[in-house]
Amino acid sequence: MNISERYRELVKDVRALLGEPSGDDEAKEQKLIREATRELGELEELVGEIPRIQLESKLTPVLLKAHSQLDRSRLLLEEQGAEDRAAAVWELEQKIYRLINAL
């Protein structure tokens, strides 16, 4: 699987974690996941058009920012005792690290 496909799969997985939109009283951890989804989604369609030599410089900042938001969300989930959901976020964080390493 190439970088573009892996990136698109990551975006899909983060969206799946996000689930259905919440109302105005959306929890902070959900807002962080939503922000990570938005950040990653901005390059979802364009990632295949980025020249290979520029992939690292274009994707790494976006991936690191999304990782940071997911990490904060995971910590909030752990504080609330939502271990299953925190573990799912952790898996996505690991997926981001593997993608960064592949760049």
C-alpha cells in the first residue's frame, strides 16, 4: 500500500472513531477528534497529487498536529475511564507514527 492509500485509510479510520456528530454540548475529547479529522481531511483528496519528494514536508506537520490532538483526546478519555475508546485512539496514534516513519 502506498503513502497516499495509507493516508486516506488513516483519515477514514479517524472519521469512524469520530462517529455521529454531537450537539452543542459535545465533549472536549470529541472536539479534539473532530479537529484532527478536519486537519487530516484537508489533504485527503490532494495527497495523491503531491510529488513523492514533497510528501514528507507536506504531510508530516499535518500528521503531527493530528497526533497531538488525538493524544490529548486519549488522555481525557483515560481520565474518564473510557479505556476501550482510549485504546482505539492509541491505535490511531500508532498508525500515524508508522506513516510518518514511512515518509
